Amino acid sequence: MPGGIGRAYAAGSRPVRVPSPRAALELLKPITWFAPMWAFGCGVVSAGGPAWPSLPVVAVGLLLAGPLVCGMSQAVNDWFDRHVDAINEPDRPIPSGRVPGRWGLGIALAWTGLSLAVAAALGAFVFWAAALGVALAWAYSAPPLRLKREGWLSATACAACYEGLPWVTGAAIAAGGVPDGRILALAALYSLGAVGIMTLNDFKSVEGDRRMGIRSLPVRLGAARAARLACLAMAAPQLAVVALLAAWGRPVHAGIVGALVAVQVALMARLLADPRGRAPWYNATGTSLYVLGMLASAFAVAPLAAGAAP
């Protein structure tokens, strides 16, 4: 097939002209929604949690962070990466033909419009945060910018979309306005740490990226150096969080985050012994500890953001 893109057939003979709901949902990758929804939840917690009357608004915010903005970013990425995916993961919906023709682009555009409409209904601050996330998602995947071609820009844009922006959005919805500066500091630090997570995630597509000229950090630096960089990128911001929590008079929470970092460092030693083989393992273990630290930090800052005594 031209460009390595296959064609799917219904009932063994007829070409697929319209994607099935299952194929369209697979294009939106529900498994990826967890990270921004978790960050959004941490933002809500960090602002002191929502009042009961605003719970429906928080629920819509979760929908915006996960199924809408994150789902949109996955559809955009798969459309512009369809030739790379034909090499790395040919069973994905677009290269396999289960989402045929230009349906992938159509879904990406429709989800973009829906995301912005929902964000606008949640207020100006939320709209502009979502608009920035949408712009980064398109800039990451689409020409002419296609930020994913350069490893640093790629990892930073993804980290902001998956961690920082959802956290700030959740806090803004819960607080009813611009979040407290300490919340913004935590969101920024955990976004920086997520650069390491995104770097490890790129290990799965090294061969296809190299062939298609995508200069991810594992491609540019090699497996060993990229893994060391990822570990440093994850650990350093978390240590800064520990220092801030201690300075803000939250020693118990600082100790919890510090202990989680210590376990991550122990796991990192095993990761560095075989970066390519163990990157998926670390994303399932060390990253879990990372996001638990996010929640602990959110609980730590909540009473401070609400104006309560520590």
C-alpha cells in the first residue's frame, strides 16, 4: 500500500468506508487519558477541593482534560504520524485502515472544536489554558512546526499538556479564578519532571523515529544518555518540591514525597542497567510513584492555598 498504510475490510471483502465506534475510540486512546485527568484532580485537590455545588463543573473539567483535549491530541498525532506508525505500530487504527481515508483528520478537527467549546463554557481562564494545550498538541504533530522532530521541544510540549496545564486548569476551576502561586510552582515543577517520563516513552519508537527523521532524545543521545537524562529530569524537580514543602511548613508531606523519590532512585539504578529493555517497566513502576508524589504535594498545599494555617 502507498506510504505503508494498509486497508481494512469488513466481512472479509468490502473496504471500510466509515470507522466503527470502536476504531474511533481506539484512535482517541483512552489509556492515555489517565495522566491529564490525574493532574487535573491534583489541581482540584491543591486548591482545597470543590464546593458541592461545583462538582458537576469539576466533572466536566475532567472530561475536558481526558477524553476531549487528550483524546484530540492523540487523534492529531496519529494522523500526522500515520507513516511512522506504519513502521512502528501498523495495527493502529489509521495505518491498519480501520479508520480509513481522511477520517482521522476529521475526528481530530471535530474534537478540537468540541474541546474549545467546552472550555469556553468553563470560563475565560480555563478556555485560554485549554487553547494553549490545543495549540501545543497541533504544533507538536503538525507541519510546519512539528515540534516532535526535536527531542527537547517534543518532551517539553508533552509534559506541559499532560501535567502542568491540566493541574492549573483543575485548580482554577476549584478556586474559581487564578490559582495560588504555590500551586503554580508545583504544577511547573511536576511538568519539568514529566519531561523525563516523556523521554522514556519515546524509547518504544526509536527505530521508526530514526528512519523518519524524528530526533527524539533517545535517537539524538542514544539509549544510555537519554535514560540518564530522563532520570535526572524526573528526580531534580521532585527534590525541589520536597524543599518547597519543607519551607512552607509541611514537613510530613515533604517526607512522603522524599521517600517516594528515594524509591524511584533505587528503581532508576535498575533502569539504567538496560534502558531500552526496562523503559516500559519503569514507566509502570517509577512513574506510579511520581504521580503519588503529585497527589501528596497537592494535599500539602491545599490548606495554604485556602488560607488556613499549616
